[in-house]
Amino acid sequence: MKTRLSINGETHEIDADARTTLLDALRHHIGLTGTKKGCDHGQCGACTVIVDGRRVNSCLTLACMQDGAQITTVEGLGAPGALSPMQAAFLAQDGFQCGYCTPGQICSATAMLEEIRAGWPSHVSADLEAPARLSVEEISERMSGNLCRCACYPNIVEAITQVGEAETVAEAAE
Amino acid sequence: MIPFDYIRAESSAAAATEGCRPETQFIAGGTNLLDLMKLQIVTPARLVDVTRLDLGGVEETADGGLRIGALVRNSDLAADPRVRRDYAVLSRALLAGASGQLRNMATTGGNLLQRTRCPYFYDTAQACNKRQPGTGCAAIGGVTRNHAIFGASEHCIATHPSDMAVALRALDAAVEVETPDGARRLIPMAEFHCLPGDTPQIETALAPGDLITAVLLPPPLRGSHIYRKVRDRASYAFALVSVAAVVRIEAGSFAEVALAFGGVAHKPWRDAAVEAALVGRPADRAGFDAAADLLLAEARGQGGNEFKIPLLRRTLVAVLTEAAKGQMQ
Ligand SMILES: Cc1cc2nc3c(=O)[nH]c(=O)nc-3n(C[C@H](O)[C@H](O)[C@H](O)COP(=O)(O)OP(=O)(O)OC[C@H]3O[C@@H](n4cnc5c(N)ncnc54)[C@H](O)[C@@H]3O)c2cc1C
Ligand code: FES
Ligand code: FES
């Protein structure tokens, strides 16, 4: 089954069995192995990529269902020498140990900050209608779909806080 | 996954026609169906992708309610300003479910039709009347931590895992369906999910090929909107028990009460007698306890889930206490 995917700004056409998940298409058909497979069942977040601006689990969608979609993987966020702010913050704050969950964490966190900017509430927001805030509690709740077996959570939260605060300062200055 | 044919539906009529053929499943967000297909619990020969249909958007209805398209993602619904303002119990229930990534994929229609998380349903080596009718229920007498305390049968003791559906039940929503002959019908949430009885493989009032097109909310109910979910970890876990409540208190007494319970039955559980007993009663601890007594009088544990009975009692009392506090300051 032929599927056209725009990945990190480049168009790819793959011809794969309909059973191919987006995750397997990225890793096996396109060779982008930054995106990781942890559980293959939506339970860990290692496979998180950004599809049409939203973070999703690439293990629970079929590549053919994403025909025509714009996909960003960890490789598309930045590159060695030109890291994205979130990638740089994970390095600066030591937000990983083995690194297996990290691409998923970084994609998830990047899109999560957009959700906060759009004003989406979370389970821990006291007031559903108030503007969304950046706090440790909010970050932990909003990132609960990304497990880290090395338990680097404190530093992951630090890294996200660093980027979130820098963005807020930049916006205030504009 | 076993091989299947993939068909992208271009119209709801085409989807319904395709959906009538044997061994066919619709797919929307895919977050439940693909999980089950990978484990070969569900093995469709054909998948009909409905995500390109025009079933999105949240619109106001003539009667002052809302019409939620079947393809509206759980994250969009939870963040919709009208839902946050007027149907907070629904936003809260959605936000308590799954993860940010999954809510971005999960649809309103798919969420209603998600399958049980019974471990025996998930293990194809075990007997399960829901997965393979007539084979028995290995959960009975087994590990029953997440099973039903209301409405179970000797054939199935599974629970429905959706948080969203519990809020929709409390809100008296209705599910709009397009049938294969092109007709539209409305199924009240009260009648949408079934109890297991002796046909646990039948979970809803849908017939083959029926396509969910929308969920309709009646005009908003005033009062406190609360969704309290109790689970094994603080986030990203299914409910052990949950309570969806819309409660209005006037002059210290209950004026309007809608309560639905999750994690405790094969469908979102609601008990009209409990609500009737509360209306007109002072919003005090004696009233809360009496309501819990009434609710739990018919609860039956299965061994491993006995803890749900006191847990549901405490959760209901906590929710009513919170509602009373919120409205009597
Ligand atoms: C790790 C994990 C944790 C989760 N935690 C929670 C939780 O805490 N609380 C909770 O409530 N849920 C939870 N979920 C479940 C999640 O909410 C559901 O998987 C999701 O809502 C299903 O929606 P979908 O669009 O992805 O459905 P799909 O997987 O696409 O479909 C599910 C079913 O619905 C049918 N279907 C879909 N759309 C239609 C339609 N329009 N008409 C007719 N039939 C249709 C399909 O044929 C299929 O049978 C969790 C899931 C995972 C993987
Ligand atoms: S690999 Fe997709 S969530 Fe674990
Ligand atoms: S750094 Fe090892 S799993 Fe997260």
C-alpha cells in the first residue's frame, strides 16, 4: 500500500503492508531510528512524534492512516550543532541516563508547551477556565504519558521548566 | 496483527455500507483497536478508516445544548471553552483519562466503544465469554482486582474502562448513529452500553454497520461539576472507581443531583433511587452516608475487588462533601 508522508519537511513515499505502524514505517522503511519502540501498546511514550502539530504515540497509528500528514521526529527538531531549545535543555539539565525514552520525552515536551500556550487545562489545573500555568505539578501531569525507566524525572522537569520559562520571558519582551 | 484490507471511507454512507460486511471494523484514533489487533484479541479482515469523514466539530444546538462530532479528539473536547464552562464534569473526566498523546488521538466515538481492560479478555490463552462466546469466564474466581461490583453475571464480570462515558451518563447525553440504510437514530447514554447477562460479547445497542456520527449534550446543568477518579497511580492509569457528579444545592439542601459511577460495572453505573433519595435532603454527612448505603446495598464483590465497595463509599461521600462545601460558603 503506497503512502506519502512528509517527515521533517521531506516527502517520502513508502510501499508497505497496511499493518505497518507509523513507528515501524519511520524506523524500518525510512531509517529514522531516533523514534524508539518501548512497549508498542501506548503505555510508555517512547514512540512519541509530532503529527500535524500534535504529539501522538506512533505505535498506535497505521502509516497508511497518516497519508499526507506532516510528521516531526526528534531528528527534525534539531541536529548536532543546531539543537532545538528542548534538546539543548535536556543536555544542560542532564535529563536522561540511558537515553532510550529521551526522543519521545523531547518530542512530547516540545508539543506539550504548545498545548500550555494554547491554554489547554490539565487534570491538575485547579480552574479549568484560567490560563494554563507552568509548574512542576503541571509538567508532571502533562508528561505522564512518557515513562522513564531510569527515573530521570526531576531533571526532565528541570529541562522543560527551563525552556518554558525562557519562552515566557521571550514573549514578554516582544 | 493478522493481515487485513484497509479501506478509507470517503462518505458516511460508504462507511456504513462497508461496515456491514463481515469481519469489518471501523477505525478512528486506533488507540484501542490497534492495541487489541496486535494481541490478536480482535482480528478483523477489513478495516474501514473513518477519520477522513466530516464528523468533527463541536456545535451549539437549537435547544441550548452541544453536538459533539464523533471524530472530535478527546483533547479538543476537554479544551473546548463551552465544555470547560458549562460541562466541566466532562472536561474533568477526559483530562483524567489516558495521556496527552493518547487524548490527541482518541476520538469521541472510539472512546465510547473502547473494550474492557479485564486481564482475561486480554490473554488469549484464557477462557473469556466476551472474546470467545461460550468458553467461560476465567476471571470469576481468578484475579478480580479491576472487576465489577454492580450488574455482573455468571458469564462476565468485566468493567467498562471509559472515564468520558461516565461523565456523559451523568449529563444524560445521547449518541447519534447513522445506520447502514442512511437513517439517523439517537440512543440515550442510559441505553447505549449493556449489562453482560448471558451475552457479554454484546456491549452496546449498536447494530453491524452503525456509525456513530455525534454525541448530543442537553442544555447545561447548573451546580457543582465534579469528576473524582481513584487509581493506582496519580496519572495515566485506569479508574479503580470514579464518580461523576453534577449537584446543585439550594438553602442547604440538594436541589438537583446526577451521579454516575465508573470502574464498577459493565457500563457507566447510575442509580435513580440514590439521586431521588438525596433531592430535598439537607446536604450533610447523614445524607451522604444514607446515599452511599442505598447505592452500595446491591454491590457484590468478587474477592479481589471487595475493596471497591468501601472505596466507592468514601469517594461518593468525598464528592458530595466537596459539592456541599463549594456551594454553602
Ligand atoms: C495506555 C492507555 C491508557 C489509557 N487510559 C485510559 C483512561 O485512563 N481512561 C479512559 O477512559 N481511557 C483510557 N484509554 C483508552 C482510550 O481512551 C481509548 O483507546 C480511546 O478513547 C479510543 O478511541 P479511538 O478513537 O482511538 O478508538 P479506536 O481504537 O479507533 O476504535 C475503538 C472502537 O470504536 C470503534 N469506532 C471508532 N469510531 C467509531 C464510530 N464513529 N462509529 C462506530 N464505531 C467506531 C472501532 O471500530 C473500535 O471498535 C487508554 C488507552 C491506552 C492505550
Ligand atoms: S512504544 Fe508507543 S507508547 Fe510505548
Ligand atoms: S533515560 Fe533511561 S529510560 Fe529515560
